[in-house]
Amino acid sequence: MKIWKTALLFLTSVLALNGCKTNGETPPVKTVKYVKVHTISGDDSGERMVLNGKIKEKSLTSLSFRVGGPLAKLNVEPGDYVRAGQVVAVVDKRDYELQLETTKAQYEQLESEYKRYKQLVEQNKIPENTFEKIKSGYLMAKTSYENAQNQLRDTELEAPFSGYIYEKFSEAHQTVGPGAPIVSLIDMSHLEAVVAVSESQLQKVRSDKESYLTVANANVSMLPVSLLSVGEKAMPDGLYEVKFSFKNSEALKIAPGMTAEVTLICDKEENSLTIPATAVFHEKTSNYVWVYNSATNKVEKREVALGGLKSQAQVQIKAGLKYGEQVVTAGVHYLVDGQKVKTIQNPSVTNVGGLL
């Protein structure tokens, strides 16, 4: 009887244990969450800044004669390409040729007298002051003759550099005066990309390490350019003018007036890394991000030090992250450290919405 009671008690205990296993709560199942991640791209070579502007010619120069008279020839039209030294226009030479002949005759006459009196004064046959008068007259005649030669040469207007005729201000047979503009010439050997920057961008521009030009309408992309000048004084709109120069060629097909984009790679600021602001969450007195590990498909909670808020909802990270790492940018408040996740893939163009 006693043995039977003992066996019955054992059986009851076993059933009670089995009941706990079958009727109790099941262990929680770990769920895999889908997350968006952002890869921190770039390198340590510098910080990029993109500026919009216009293409301008290196210089636009008005050409004029140093002498006046009827315009005998005008050899160019707007749009013509001229080379350095090419004759653009000619003033009537008649009066200047006559002046040259007159001064030449006077010069030659006084030159012979000067040489004769020089021999006499060396032989002490004439007073020194007599020779000085002859010498003075000779030098004046020489100057007049040389001036007449220069004026005759100046009747031909030559292009000081190669470029394109932009505008014509006079017509053939029109009487022009010294210094009056005849045509304007664009120097196309080099072109400039002109942009405007704010006061806060000045220091970055001055620390420019590399600059690249993109002109969409000329099919030019990332052409190296050089920083030419930075305005020392703000323009009326409060912005500063910055110029970048580059050597032109016919193959580039870039013309003044085209819209341009200049990409600057400036000296890298200390801790210049940025990430989307949505990747950061705050707990107690610290800021954190979830760093995604593609090898394990898990996230790691990491504390970061924040800097200022940048453009396009980006926030500066002073410490805690490095280039090439991936951070979660959506659903950061619903993750736990070490949780396994899957990244959301962008749908293809032919599978919008990921329905296929």
C-alpha cells in the first residue's frame, strides 16, 4: 500500500512537469527587420563643394589707332577669327608718307652736317658751342624722322593677340581719331568660369586643392581648371566673385555665356564626415547611430559626436564613424543592439514598387 502511494505521487509529478512544458508560453521568436542603410562615401583627400556660374572670355579689348584719318580698309567682321599680328584695319597712309619723306630729308641733311662739324671740333677748328647747336638740331631732326616712321607703321591696326572679333564700331572710309575704338577683340586662348560664393564659403574656396569644370551644353565633364582670383570685396548682392581659368581649344566647344558648374576639392576640414540626420538618435545625454555589418547582417549601436547641420539634411560627425561604413537611416528607434536585419533594396526601373 505504501509502495502504491509512492508510485502514484511520482506519476503525478511527471504529469505536472509535462503540463508546464506543453501549456506554458513559448520562447519569443527573434524577428528580422528591414532597414535602409547609407554608405559613407568619399575619401580623406578633401571636401567637395559644387558651385554654379557662367563661362566668360579672358578679356574683351577694344582696338584703336594711335593716329587719325580716313579708314581706308576694315578687313574683319564680327565673328571673324584673327591671329596675333594680323592687320585688322588701315588708315589712309598718304599724309603720313609725305611727312616721312619730309622728315627724312631734313634728318639726312643735318646728319651730314653733324658728322662734318664733329670732325672739326675734334680738330679744334671750331668752338665747342657751335658744334652743340649743330648736334641739337641733328637730334631733333632724328626724333622727328623716327616719329614719322612710327606714325606710318601705326596706320595699320594689328591684333595684339589671337581671338574673335566681337563688335565693330566703325566702317570703311569713315574718318576716325586717335584712340577711337574700331573693333573689340575677345581673347579666347583662355576662358574663365566665374562663380559667386557667400562669405561662409570664402575660406573653403581659398583652400582649393583641385577644381573641375562641367559644361553640360558643351559635353564637357570634370575638366581640370585653376583658381585664378577671389574677390576681396563683396558685390552689391553680398556675394564674392571667384574666377577659375582654363586653356581653351576648338575641341572643347565651350563659348562665353554658357552655364558652368565648378566642383572644388578643398583642404579637408578636421572631422568633415557627414551622414543623413535621420540616422542619428538620442538617448539620455548621448547621440548614437546603428552601424550595419554586411558580413553578419547585424546592427551595432555606436555613440557619435555631432558637429553642425549641413545642407540637404546632412549632419557632421566629429567622431565615431569612418568612411566606408554603413549606417541605418530609417526605423532607428525600433532596433536593439546585435539585432539581425535585412537591407531594403532599391526597386529596378522595370519593377517599380518591388511587385515582381
